[in-house]
Amino acid sequence: MIRASLLIGGALLLSACSSKPEVPVLAVESQQLHQRVNGKGQDEFAFVVTVKATPQMNLDTSKPVSRRELKRFADQQRVEDSPELKLKLEDEAVVRLKKALKEARYCESGYKIERVFWRDRSVQLRGICQ
């Protein structure tokens, strides 16, 4: 009896995990690296990564909504609304920053990201060279 309960519980747990929607792939629209020397003589940078807009799905409530449409609506994730996608974008921006700094031959002895700013579809990383 206990064994059957464990099997059923395990099956429920696995089905709950497998039904979680996958995080959509972020399509980067643009990235920009800005460089300057601040008043203290330190090299600074600002790196902005913007993703393409995800169209918002609308439900036509003038007619009955199918279970499938309702599930798609509930599972839809937009970077503007999802903390999970924002963190994914931030991670992607850090990877792209490293590559952009190397290509620009800027901060060759290292860098430190000091601040992160968010907009609807973009993230800005600001920091200094070491």
C-alpha cells in the first residue's frame, strides 16, 4: 500500500514538472557598448542589450474559449512581465558583454559590473575597467 502511494506521488510530481512551460528563446534585437573616461580618470562602460518584442496574446472573450487556448494564454511568457526571462536576459547580456569588450579591446585587464538597469525589453550593465 505504501509502495503504491509512493508510485502515485512520484508520478504526480513528475507530471507536474513536465507540464511546466519551457522558457522561450530570447531574440536579441540590438546590443550597444558605450565607453568613456569618468572624472576620476577611470574607464567606464555601459552595455545595453534589447530583445525583440513578444506579441501579447489576446483572448476573444466574445465567444467560448477552449481549454487549449486558455492554457496557451496562461503559459505565455513575455520579457516585460516575467522575472525569469529578465534574469535570463541579464545572463545573456553578461556573456555578450564579455565578447563585446574583447572585440573592442576595452577593459583588457578586467572589469567590474557595478549597476544593472532594466527597461521593458532591455537591460543595461554599467561598470568600470580594472
